[in-house]
Amino acid sequence: MDADRPTPRASPERRRLLLAAAVCAALLGACGQQSSDVAAPPPPQAMDPMPTASSPFRSAFDSLAALPPDGELAELRASAALSRLQGQVTDDDIALAEPLAGLANSDRAAIRATAVALLGQLATASGDGAPLPVAATEAVVRGMDDDDASVRLEATRAAAPLEGEAIHRALLGRLADSSPLVRFQALQALQARGSLTTDAEARAEALKLREDPDRLVRELAQAVVSE
């Protein structure tokens, strides 16, 4: 090529394309710089779980599980009974039946009595709903044969709404209990279950109580079973 020959100039169309490419490159560079200056949004934080409200019955269980002094247990039983009467024992509280059955094996008679009393509250509140687990029923049966009269009394009360042959046999045994309060409660429970009219053995044992040395037991027997 001749050195003196002038270099051909770019066509107007080519110059426009080169200018457009330069402008695009400048814009892309500016966008990249801006994006690097903007902080990335923080990752979303996990929400704390919503606290679940404790039912009055669960509060009573928690108090019992903390093994309070014996002097506080009578008030605890009363508050649990009140929560049942007010319809505040929930279906979820049935899950506490097995832990209560475990507490019914405590070395302290007051704890055992309270545990079976709370089982009775669950049994009464559940009605025709979910039955108590076998462990809970067994705890009530054991409670009716406890060495401590207060445990036997609470267990006999708890047994009233429960079904099953073991419960029935245990209630029959309490008709001869050394404590008149237990005898009274057992007779009342059997009468409420209809056993005094449908079960010959229960009726025969109840007839003996018409001559019971305790006036209240004697009067109840005379009222609920006739010779």
C-alpha cells in the first residue's frame, strides 16, 4: 500500500455505531458502580414462636410437678376442681394423664393424693370424650388400696366416672374401708354408676352398710339400697 495514500475515513453509519457502543459501555459501568455501593438487604430473621397460653389445669399440674410443700396442695386441688367446673379443662390436658400417673407413685402421700385427684378431674371433664390412658386408670386403682386414707379417698372419688372391671372391683373393696369417708364415697360412686341395682354383689355389700357405725354412711345406705 502506498504510504502517501490517505487513510480512508469511516463512514457516518460506522461512526454512529461506535458512538452508541461507547455510550452503552459508559452506562453499564455506572450501573455496576451503583450496585456495588448499595448494601444487600439483611436476610429475614426467623420469627419467635408464638407463646401458647397455659390452661388452668396445666398450671395446676406444673405446680404439682414442682413438688410444693404439702400445705399448698389442698389449695391446688381446689383450684383444679374449680377450673373443671368452669369448663377450663381442655382436650389437650388429657396429655397430662400419664405424667400424673407417675406422680401418683410419689413417696409423699400428699403428692399421691393430689395426683389422683387431678386424674379424677380429667376423667370427669373428658366425659364421653377421650378416655384416660391405662396407666392413669391403674394409678387410680392403686390409689384406692393406698396405706394413706387421704389417698384412698381421693382415688375413690376419682374412680366414680371411670369404667372397667378393675375400677368396679376396687370400689367394692372400699365399701369395707376403715375410713368412713372412703366408705361413703365408694357407696356414692357405686350408686351413681348404677351398680347397686345391676350387680348382686355390690348390692349385698351395700346392704351391710345400712348398719354402719358411721351415721352418714348408714343414712346413705338406707337411702340408696333397700332390703
